[in-house]
Amino acid sequence: MTTSPRQTLTDNASLAERISRSQDRIDADALVAALQSLVRIPSVFNPDLSDGNERIAADFVAALLDDWGLAYGRREIAPDRPNIVVDLVGTRSGPVLVFEGHTDVVTAGDRAAWSVDPFGGEIRDGRLYGRGACDMKGGLIAMLFAARALHEAGNDFAGIVRLAVLADEEGMMLGAKGFVADGELDGATAAIICEPEGDRVCIAQKGAIRLRVVLNGKMAHGAMPDEGVNPIAALGEVIVVCRALEREIQAEDAPHPLLGRFHLTPTVALGGEREQGNSIPASAELILDIRTTSEQEHGELRDRISATIATAVGRIDGVRYAIEVMDDRPATKTDLHDPIVVAACDAHEMECGVRPPFGGVPGSTDGTIFWAATGIPLVTWGPGITTLPHQADEYVDIDEVVRYARMYVAAALRYFEMMERRG
């Protein structure tokens, strides 16, 4: 298992003392209470519910910041969908380190599949249960309390800690896109994405392309198919060739050591109406979820997929098609010698006594938007088990959230120390 270059925090007595002084300011009881309260907020985006969106969660974060005396900026990137940005300015000038977390969560799904109230914040055997506890309100609270500790210890560092509390990560990442468009990433030199990664320091994450394929034919009676043009037949052809193309691309490159294989997955297929089983529909639709590694160049890949779809649709006379790029996020990679990687690994070792393994994020996070904008070095590193997000009975270990707050303090101070030495 790969680990980072050997570094040690304890070699620098001054740094170790500043870390300890800041970590001592972390109020574990208040942290747990805040996490429980935040999980109880159903921040599933729903424009029809006044209390079911990110606004209430953002209000809660803003109230914490007000209580702590931390100034922040707030902007709605869409109605009732705020971003909150905090700058914690050190006593000496230096680089900008971004900590990022999101306020939204996915739906609870089938409530009968849960053994607890998905928005109850129940604590059982050291675990806090609820939708978003792992993905990623645990990481969000950890980064907030780490910033509070640094602030109360006197901001004794050379740089700026920037907290990005963003909306819509689970959707089209409007919060991250707005953060970039507002210039909040300008000048930042590194970022820590506080998503749950099972105690791995993830230095790579998959890219994502989402395509919508719209197929148009001609409506007709099912008993007289020759009078129509069936787009569902073309949809079937597209699914078959896309699955074959996935296998072809997978065979061209060895699996990525941290990210695994390329995937091209049909996720939504729509056509016709259930109540009209005797009618050929006028149109059909397919959504493709494409997950890439650094081996695939997105422009070339989109062209290749488009050509494959054109060939498939051409087998059904009369069907017209259009391809819409719904989203396009590149794969990311950060050099294992980068200061942000070393800082995270050093902080982990200081707290846990061992170097953490490197990992790769199987999905994509707001970090892909940051990477696409500036190529910023980043790590994805936060409390929680990687496979738990979006499942019933989602939980996070309370002690782990507290531990990450401590590690975020150490990572920030270590990072600024390294960058200050570089001059």
C-alpha cells in the first residue's frame, strides 16, 4: 500500500506547540451537539418545501459563525441555496488553504429501510445516525470546529484558511461553480475536500461526464408499426453499443491504481407511456453516466461516444437524435510530494500513529470543479466510511469526527509552516 514521503511534525517544537494549543480549543461536546442538530435539518433540496432545502442548514452554520465571532460572506447561487465563505486570516501573510464541505444531502429514500429516523440524529454505540451524517455533515462540522479552534488560539499561522460551505454538491454542483465564478478560488494554493474516505488521503478522483441522448421518431399505432418510426428501437441499439464501447475502452488501459476502471453506464431510459402499451411513442431518452480516469481525454471521449451513438441510431431508419452534455467534470490528480498531501499525511500520523494509505475517490466531488478551474492541488480526506453515503442507516462515528477536527488543525498549521519555509 502506497504511503507518502516520510515527514514528522514533532521535529519542529514550535509547530507542535501551536498545533497542541489549537487542538486544545476543540470543544468535543459542542461539536457533537452541532453535528446532531445539523443532521436533524432535512437539507434535501426541494423547492416546494420551505424547510427542506439547504437554506435552513446554511442558517444553522451562519448562527454558529455568529456565535464564534467569525465574519463570513453569504450569497445565494439559486433561490434558497446559499454558499457561505469564511476567511480566517493568520497573523502573517501567506497562501490560501481552502476547506470545502457541502450542506445538501440526498433523499432518505424508503423510510421503511431505516431502523432509525433518517433525520433524527440518533446516537447509538458511539455512532450518530441520519441522512448526511457521513456524507458529509460530519466532515463539514469537523472543518468548522477546526477553524474555530484555530481562531480561538490566535490565528497563529502564515496564510488564510478559507472555509467553503457550499450548496448543491449532490446535484449539478452549482455551489462549487458559483464559488469559482465569484473568484473565491482565485489565489488559493491548495484545498482539502472533507468528504468521507475511510481514513485514506485521496490524491485522485474520477471525472464524470453525463450525457442526455434524445431520440425522435414518429408516433403510430402499435398494430401498424410501419406507419411510425420507433425511437425505442434506436434506444436499445444505443444501449448495446455503449456497453460494447465500455468494454473496448476498458481493454485499452490497465485499471488505474487508485481509481480502478473506466465506466460508461446507462442510468435512465425513458420512452412511451405505461398506459399506452399499444402505441409507438414519438420520442425516447437515455442518460449516460460516464466515469473517467486520467487516461481518458474528455473531448476525444465525447467525440468517440457521439460517433458510436450516430452509428447505432443510423440502424433505425428515420430516427433523429441529439446529444446534450449535462455535465463534464475532469478526473483529478495531485502529486504525492505536494505540500498539501504531506501535511495531511503528517497530521494523520501525529493523531493516529501510522501513515495513512493513499486512495482515489470513486465518484466526483466539488473538488473536480476546483481542479477544472485552476488545477489546484487537493486532497479528499474526511470522517466516515467511503461506502456508506446514500445508504439507509447512514452513520458516522462521533470520535472520528472529533479526530478529524484535530487533524484538520494540524494539517493547516503544517501546510502553512511548509509554505512559509519555501518563502
